[in-house]
Amino acid sequence: MAITETRNLPAPFIQSLGEYYGKELPALTKDKMDVSQWSPQVAAQDPYQTAAYTLAGTQDKGIGAFEQYLTAAQPYAGPDAYKQFMSPYQQQVIDATMTSFDKQAAMQRRGISDQAKQAGAFGGARHGIAESEYDAASDLNRAKMEAGLLQQGYGQGMAGAQNAYQQQMGLAQTVPGMYQQDIASLGQMGAAQQADVQARADAGREEARMRAYEPYERIGFLGQGLTGIMGGYGNQYQFQSQPNPTPLQTALGTGATLAGIYGATQAGRKGTDWSGQIYTPPGGNQ
């Protein structure tokens, strides 16, 4: 008995796409992908950043640059700070002033004696009292004058020390601030350059990644499209095939054919009709 096989096949162009997909996918994925060419990388420091880092690390210009000025200001804050600002001619000025004062005092003291002589009281009690009072007042004035000169020199020395102290403190704030501005400017310029280099490198790596993944994306799009077509297009035609008979089927068929031929021959000879009944002619014998 013949067997008919029926298969529902996709359209020829879908079958062709499927064969292409099945061939390209294993070939594309059989080797491990080298990702080193687009692995994340950090751009190196720009020379300006290096300069800023180096400058910030120096003792006299970077972090802690104020310390040298604080150290220099310390001698101007002590109790003896005025001494280094005293005039080197201070004592000479005092000596000259006192000498002049003593001369003037001596002249005035002789005046008292002259007056006593004119009054006929020279050497008397009144003369002695007058000279004693004058000497006491003169000594007091001399001491006040000398103290004033010393105080004036001390005040000038203290003013000089305070001025020097303020100058050093100002430098401790101003100079490091200027260096910090330089460091910040160098850092900003270096950061901008580093960011530009980083952006260019990232763009290059992204381009390399896109090129590497392009075949995978292309075959992926093909697979998605093929799945959609196969799901929505449906089967387009049917294929039927009738297998060749086996030797047994051939033998059985041949036997059936021979049996049929034999039966037809006997029926004609014996008068048997096609229904299998023996045909008897009218008035004839069986």
C-alpha cells in the first residue's frame, strides 16, 4: 500500500534566510571576543596637573608655605623685639643731649652764685638753699629728659617690631594665597586637558566597541526579523511525496494482480459473472 507524506514547509526565501542564519551564527560566536581594545582606561595626568601637584608639595610654595613667615615673625613678638629696631645712635644721642643739659645747668647754677655775690649773700644760708633747690630740680629735669629719650627710642623700637611682625603675618597670608591661585589655575587647565584626552579616548573605544559588535547586532537583527516573519507569514505550500514500494509490497501487489487475472480467466471459462456467481445460460445445463 502506498504511503503519502505531507510536510508543511516555509516559503523558500524564509528557508534561505534560516539556512544563512544557522551558518553565520556559529561561525561568529565560536571564538572568544577580545575586549581589551575597548576596556575602560583613565587618561594620564596632564603636565599642568603634574606641575600643580609638584608645586603643592614644595615646602616654600605649596601646602604649609605660610610656616616660613610665621617662623620669621616670632622674633618680632617677644619682649626684647624692640632692641633690634633701636637706633644704633641712640646712646650717642642721649649722651650728647645730657652733656648739653649739664652745660646749661652749670651756667644757670653760676648765675645763682653771681646773684648771691651781688646781694652780699654769697656763702650764706640763703645762697646754699637756692643752689640746693636748683640742683634738685636740675637733676630731676635731667632724669626726665634721659627717660624721655629712652622711652622715645623704646617706642620707636616697638613700633618697628610690630610693623615687622605685621609684615610677616601679611606675607604668611598673601604669598601662600598667590601660590594657591597658581596651583588652582594649573590644576584647572590640566583637568580640562585631561578631560579632553579622556573624551577622545572614550570616543575611540566606543567606536572600536561598535565595530566589534556590529556583526553580532546585525545577526541579532536578522534573527529577530526571521522569528517575526516565521510567526506571521505562515506556511506557504505543502510538499507531498509517495515513497517507493518495498520488495514485500511489490511482491504482494504482483500476487494480487496475478490472482485477479486468474480469477477473470476462470470466470470466462466457467461462465461465472463478475459477482462471483456461476452464470447458467437459459435452457442450458450447469
